[in-house]
Amino acid sequence: MYPIAQFEQVFRSGGKDIRLDCFVPDTDSQRFPAVISLHGSGGGFATMAEPAGQLAGQGFAVYVLHYFDRTATTHADKATIFRNFPLWMKTLWDAVSHVEQQAAVDSDRIALLGFSLGAYLSLSSATIDTRVKAVVDFFGGLPKEMKLFMRRIPPVLILHGEADPTVPVEEAYHLQQLLEKRGTPYEMQIYAGIGHDFSGEIWRDACLRCLAFLNRHLASETA
């Protein structure tokens, strides 16, 4: 386990200040793979600290992106998402540009980790941004529009509740079919009877799968 340095950074996107909550292994001896984490439509930054800290302790530089800063959003309904999705995509692109320049980060090993809306943004960005080497998708999906214009997609971990009333599990299966058709490596776990949130043993299992996946696709390259 690494000691963790926790702090906030600000970068500019679209003329706006965008915050990043940073959880970085507290050592100057090496560069680490980076994970940019995106919350869902309700914000929920407080719930992001625990998984970010856990990953940082395992040797990942984690950056929780306040992408709602771009549009002064506090909670996103369907109309807000439809209107602002392209702006949030650009903000995520700019976030990757900022993170890859950080002294603690190995710019060749950057992953995205998204919850719900954040997973939709992460997967969408990964279809056009070659700097993204892996995506962890917590109960999200890939918009149909991005399927039409996708250039590529990196390995994906799909984690979804079978009884999700907000993002139907069909989204996970549609993504699985797309990845198989393209021959893209992926892992998937569908949790029977689980809705649009993970807790208890399900959450612990998902976190372990997430760590193992990121180690396979990012950390294994560390010299």
C-alpha cells in the first residue's frame, strides 16, 4: 500500500474552471497509471472519495472530475444531459490533456472509470480518444450515436445490476455485443437482482474486479 496525497487541482475547459479531486500515491520515485473518475447524474462527490483512495493506495493516480463545473450543473435530468453531453465530452478530453501532463502520471497508461452518466461519457470518449487505454463501466452504456461514429474502443470492464430500473441491463448486453463484434477484450459481471447502485458484498466484489482489471490493462506495464 502506498501513502496517499489528497488535494484539489483546477484546469480550464471552455473558459471555465474545472475542479479535480486528486488522490495520488505520495512518492516521487515513479510515475503511476492514472484513472479519471466520473460521477453520475446526481453528482455524489462524497461517495467518490473512498474508491479513489483505495485505488491510489494500490498505485494509481486517481482524479475525480467535476465535469458539471463546465455547465454549472448540480443535478442532471434527461433534458440537461441531452443539452450538455457534448460539452462534458470536451471537458473530459481537456481533463485527459491536463492529467497526462502531471508529474506523477505515466501518460501512456490512462483509464476512465464512470458511474451511470459518467460511464456513458467515459465510453463515448474512449471511442475517439486514443489516449484512453481502458474503461471501467459501472451501470452505464454507450449512446447509439457514438456507435455510429466510433473509431476505436479499448478494453472495457462492464459492471451492471440485472434489475437496474434507471439504466436497463440491456445496455450492458448491447455493449458486450459491440465489443465482441470488434474483437475488443472485455470483462463483464451482471449482478442478479441488483438495481442502480452497489453496496455491501456487491460493492466489494465490484471493487475487487475493478482493481484486477486495471492491474491487467495498466499497472502490469510498470517496470
